[in-house]
Amino acid sequence: MVVMSTDRGTALYDVLREVRPLVLNSARVVEAALRPTGVTIGMRAVLEVLTEHGPATVPAIGDRLDLTRQGVQRHVNDLLALGHVRTRENPAHRRSVLVEPTPAGAALLGRIRADELRHLGSMAAECGPAEIAAALTVLRALNRDVRRRAVTP
């Protein structure tokens, strides 16, 4: 049983204390799994956004991922070189093309996600659906509020 502090700020800090190594170690695991595909974690994230949300401009992808336009552009360029995305004219803006996954890119992401979900399905076995839903609610709220603080000093 985990004993949580009654102080709300301390309790949320304890959550963040667990998230930091989780993010780092998750990145290590995902990076190792991706290595044979030639796709990086950043490229995977861009491909996921495009597959889940449809064609988007580089700035729109950056907004969704909290990455700079330049960083996203590097990932897009690498994905283009591998044939996992393509660009097309953007009817809303002449100079900002739309990026979309190719069938090969969408299929690759499907295989990557299936493998990830297979592994995740056996983790945190002691946690039930209600606990997982509660954790998701807390993490989404923290992410929203921390993001607000990051953009408004």
C-alpha cells in the first residue's frame, strides 16, 4: 500500500516524481524496440499524430507534440526519406504543405503500436481499470496545468 501525503502539492509532486523516471525508461524501451525500423522516438510521435489526426502542417504537429517547428521538420524530413510520409498542397496556405502518412508509414505504425500494446497489456497487473482511469485523469489534468504554466510565465 502506498501512503500519500495529505498535502495536495506534496501528493502531486509524488506523482511527478514517479513520472520522470517512467518517461525516461519508457523512452529507452521504445528507442530499443524502434531501432530495427530505422525510426526514432520523435519520428514515431510525428507518424502517430498524422495517423490518428490526419494530414497536418509542421507547425500544427509541433503544437500537438509541444515540439518546435524546426524539430518537427527534421522528423518529417527523415520520414520523407524513408517513405513513411508524403507532402501535399495545402489549400488553406500556399507555403505550409500538409504532411500525411503513406500506406507504408501507417502500416509501420500499426505494427509498432501492436507490439507496444502487447507488452503494455502485461504491465501493472495489480492495477484494475478504475485505477488506470483515475491515473489517466490525474496525469491529463497535471499535463494541462503544467503546460499552461510553461506558456505563461
